[in-house]
Amino acid sequence: MATVNDQAQLVSLFKEVFGDSVINRFPNITKISRMFDFSKAEALGKKLVVPVQVAEEHGITYASGTDAEANITLLQPTAGELQSAEIDGSQIYARSRVGYAAIERTKFDKGAFQQALRHVVDLLTRAAGKRLEASHLWGRRGWGTIDSVSGSGTTRTWVITEASWAAGLWAGAKNMTLDIFAADYSGTKVNSNLKVTVTAVTRSAHSISVSGNATDLTNIVAGMQIFPETASPTTEFAGIDAILNNTGTLFNISATTYDIWKANQKAVNGAISMEAILDGVRLGAEQGLMDDVIAIVSPKAFQVLNNDLAALRRMDRSYSTKEGENGTEEILYHGQTGTVRIMPHLYMKDGSAFIICPKEWHRVGATSDFGFITRRNDGEKLLLELPDNPASEMRAMFLGALYCEAPAHNTVLTGLTYA
């Protein structure tokens, strides 16, 4: 009788417990990944080409009601213009290992093996889901901007600017490795000698402690951008922030030439408010937005809006002197284009908010989520044997991108501050 660490049984158990997809096990941390529809596209190496209308028809003639038709000269047709958006897919790989000893200890107990395997896969799932969700928000823009630097030698402490701080991104970041790029996202990584490793995170100070090569760390100064290792302004797909702040050419279409390809940027320079959000919706409406929108805000910004809502709430017949209930997970308003849903996101930076029309955003690629890599060689193998270590490894990958068909219908709020 075969034991449970037989390859075929491992595969069966793996699918029985987890299925083929990684990300769908934790939908609570993948709000963005679940918000937009997905379209299958060609694998990397062949760009997805999407036709986009960037200019309207203009062959329209006006005439007085008293003019005889014979005297009216019609304007020549001016054709609407289409451009082809060319979208590259980006690859993200996730790896996790389980030692032979761990397998051996549980091989005669199916339940124990499932628990051991579940623990390893859950860790991989959370890490992969976090990275993909962060890329949907901040792809090509980084996880934070350095505000100040202290320390010397091979260790430093970086304070991250309040505007670019997202507490959820840095939760559990100890031992994470980083690459650093110039303030304007240009050039190659600054830490050319060695990766930078996070040694501690101090949330109250918006700071991270790091170690690395002394020369590299000396060259890293305030204003530079922090990325996870191997992520960069070129290796990631463009996230929402990069798309909404684009002023040049993106996906082969120029935002300078075609105004529909340039999103609205509104500098609030103060506390977030529903007035600021509705004004951002207005900017989209002026460009043709006619649908529901979602405002993605940080938990800190959501607290400000929720407090305003609580202060305005009236007591009705549901009021009870014996128990009280207040607060909300999301806030829903009705605006000039439809409903405006305020959605807090733990990976959203404190200084910004995105007002987007979900129906006009799309995920494209060869995979909709992270999925486990499989091979067909004497059966399907989900666990890969390592040549030099007594362990098996499971791998997952994502290949895709994000694009918006009408950036001008969307708005980014910047300069949000807190007393």
C-alpha cells in the first residue's frame, strides 16, 4: 500500500485541500484583484492589443431652421480616431519549500500531512497575494519614498514620507529584500552591489531599519523610491497609481496627444472629505464618466470620512437605549454619475486616494491569479525536488497586467494630510 508521500497522492491531497489557484484562498486581501474583470491574453512575448477610441466624430453641421436645404453645405466627415493600446504582461514568481523531514513525520497520517502542507501553502498564499495586490495599486511606483536617512556603515534607518506610508504594506516586512531607484524612477537600481534587507519596522515612526552594502547605503538618500527586490519601474506592470499619474506615453498611446488618455489629478493639500471626493467624481463626469465609481482610500483616510458620517447620522426608530451600534465597513454615497463607494484598503498610501470606474478597468494576461506551476512528466507534479537540498519546493506564478480603457474618467487625489 502506497504511503501519502507518494507523488500521485501528494498531488491528489494538494488539489483536495487547495485546488489549483493560490490567490482565491484569501479574497480579503485581494480586493483589487477581484474588482476588475479578467480577459485571457497571449503569453509574455506577444503584447495584448486593444483598440481604444481616443477622438470622436466631428462631421456635424448646424443650420438655421429658415435655411433652405439646398443652401446648406454639410461639413466633411471627420472620422473618430482609434489607437491600439499595447499591454505587456509582467511575470511574478513565488516559491515555498517543505523539508523531507517534515513530510516523513506526517506521512502515515493524512490529516497531519494536510495540516503541515496547509501551513506552508498558506504562507505562500499570503505572500503572493500581497505582492500581486500591491502591484495592482503601486506597480512601477514603489512601496514608499524615503523622507530622511540616519545611521552609518552597513546599517541605516529610513523614515518614509507620510504621504507614501502604507502601514499594511510594511506589516511583516522583516527580512524582506529591497531595491532602490532614483526619485524620478529613472535609471538602474542604486544598490548595485547588494540587496537591501529590512531588519525592523517601526510603524509609529513610519520608518524601516535596513542592512546592506555600505557604499550602496551611502548613495541612498532622501527622495529615492523603495521597491521589493527585482520589482522596478520597468519589470512590474503599471498599477493604478502609475496609470492615473501618467502624463506621457503608456501602452503605446500618448496622454499629451489624446486627452482621454490622461487621468485627472486633484491636489487636496489637506484633510480628505466627501466634498473633495465628489469634486474628483465631477472631474471624471466632465470627461464623459457616466457610471458608478469606487474611491479607494487608506484606513486612516476612511476613519476621517467615517467619523464625519457618524457625526451626521440621525437617530431613527432603530435607536435603543440598551444597545448601540455604529460604524461601517464601507460608505456609500450617491453622486452625479451614480453611486460612490468608499472602500478602505490596507495597502493604500495615506497621502493619496483613487477614484475609479471599475467597469473601465481590466485585468489581462495568461493567468488571472497566481497559480501553482505544474509539469507533465510521468504524471503531473506540483512538488519539485531540489537537487542539492533535502526538500521539495512548490512554485506559483502570475503573468498578466492591468489597464484602463478611459483614464480621463478617473481621478487621483493627492496631498491628503492629517492633523
